[in-house]
Amino acid sequence: MKTVITIFILFAAFISVTPSFATSIDNPGADQPDESFTLGDAIYPTHLEEISTNVDAKSRIAVLDNGYGRESELFFGLYLPVRVVQETEFSAQASSVSLLIVPSGGLSSLRDPEGFRAALSRFVEGGGILFVFSQKVGRDYALLPFSPGESLNGYGWLEDQSALTHSAILTLRHTAVSGLMTSKPHLNIDGLFTSYPRNGRPLLRNSISGQPVMLIYKHGRGSVIASALFTDWAYLHSRATWDEIALFSSLLRWTGLSLNPSAPKRPPVKHTDPVLPEALPPIGFSVQSDNEIYMTGATATFTINLWNHEDRKRAIHVFYDGHGQEVQLPPRGTAQLVYSIPVYSARRLWVYFYDEKEIFLQTLRKGYTVVYPNSADADEGKRE
């Protein structure tokens, strides 16, 4: 009985009353993924009945109370005590914070986005470290600190297709990611970056597109680590992996913070070869959409991106929804196809890629959900 009560209390703390079906699926990894059931022992064993808060108002690590802040608080509580800060309180507390965690979706629906942007910039310039999980849309990352004339662009979880199995590749040896025991880890990612500051260094890239999913750069006396990971949400939904546990162990140690003796430790992994950075795929592919949740009859717009990581010109054949096109890719160049259709039911857009000799290269799919207005919404619309 005690276990049942504990789980119920946790559930009540995480889930608020949702006004519609659409909001109940507004989270990373909600694009019809089907690969998490194949990982077996690679999944970190989350025991919901054993989860408890680990909060200390004087902790040097702070979690922003926005987006999936509750999930971030409980995830990082595995490692050390954390404090929870409100958007409006952060400026006053910033001087006593070493590491600020922006949870998945934490940059959406802020009360004062420009004011918070300024607070983040002062924090990092003064020597703070900022870590950011996956955001809803790529434009949310524009709130992060970077120098004038620089940019940080990409796609968020409502635009990208989530991935987990060997989803990333290690592309730079760095202390912050030294806990990884493989160069092709299983990470919960949903999003990617298409541009970043000149001094940015991609630590991890998407294994299919070759685009960064975790990068680090200096700003003032501090550092920013921007990512497309949604490990915080995944942890409370039994999707976090041992690779992610190891990754965040090393990241926290890199910041200079001391972990609890009870912090999770990855079981020993037998390997003889050193973990070395992986080469980029010769041709990178991705498929994005302008949303993942549409009202029936709405127009969905898909973007098919191609990146040429080679020094030679390539001609790639792309097939999707009965369409076929040849895409010319200049050396180290990119190309993009845009496809718009009205949608009436949940499904996936399948895209197939072949090279110049019609040799198959890759299949990608982009899932989306279609919702229908309820009768109350329809009646309200008629009254208006």
C-alpha cells in the first residue's frame, strides 16, 4: 500500500489537469517513436517508487522551474542536491549559482523572455555554466547568450524526429563527455543545431545527419552547453539510458561539483579500445515539420534537409509520398526540399534516399498526430 501511495503522489506532482488531448502529447519523444523497446539492459532502471526530492536552497546547482523543471529537479537529484529557481528569482540568486539547468521546454512561455535572456547573459559572462536541454522549437535557443553577430539556430522537439538507439556520435574528446564508454551512445535526443557561434565546439552529433546535438562554447568567463537531449523527461518516463547516466556524471564533475556517494554508477563495461571521436557520415539527412500536432484538415509543412560532408559534388535521389527528386549537393554544401500537404489522420512521412548509382543510403520517417475539435469547441466557435 505504501508503494502505491508513493507512486500516486509522484504522479499527482508531475501531471496537472490537461485541457486537451493536444497538450497531453506536447512533449519530446511524442512523434511515434518505436525504438526504445529494443535496448534491453541499455535502459537505466528507473524505480518510480524510490524517487524522492533532493532539494537544498543553498545548492550551487539550480534548476529553472519552467517546462519540465520538475523532471529535471528529480533527475539531477540522483547526483547531488539541487535548488529550484523561478524565472523572476534567478537574477537575485545568480551570484550563488555555479550551474544553471534549463529543463526540456524551459525556454517556452517565459513571463519576460528578454529580461531572462539578459539575466542568462550576465550569469554566464560572470563565470557561470549554463546547460540547456531540448526545447520545443529551434527559435527558443535564441534566448541563450552569444556575442553580437553570432547565432544559434536549429530545430526543437516539435519540429524534429526523436531518436534513441545509437542516436549520437562522439565528435570531440572533452572532459564533460568523458564518462561515455562508447562513441555511438544511446541518447534521448529530439532536435538539432544548424548553426552556432564561431567558438562553439560540437561534442555530440546526430549519427544520421551529422549535425550537432550537444555543443559547448565560451561566453565571457563562463560556458554554455546547448543540447537537444531530453534526458530529464525521459528519466521520469523510464526511457533514460546508462549512457546518459554516465554522460551527466562526467558533465557534473567537469563543472567542479561533488556528487553524492549514492549517485548512480554505470556497471562496468568490457572494452579494450579507447573511445575515440567518430567521423561524420559522408551525407547527412534529416526530416523536420513545422509542428507535430495538427488539427484535422490543417496543412503540415515538411522540410527535408541534406548535408554533404565530403569534398566532392554529389547527386542524391529523394523519394517521398509518391514524389521523386534529384538533389545536387555541392562539396561541403547543403540542400533543402519543402513539402506541404493537408493532414487528416496521424501517420508518418517516409523519405528514402539513394545515391548517384541508385544505391540505397537511408530511410527516414517523421511522425505527427492529428487531433479533432470537440463538440464544445465547435459550439463555442458557432457562438462567436
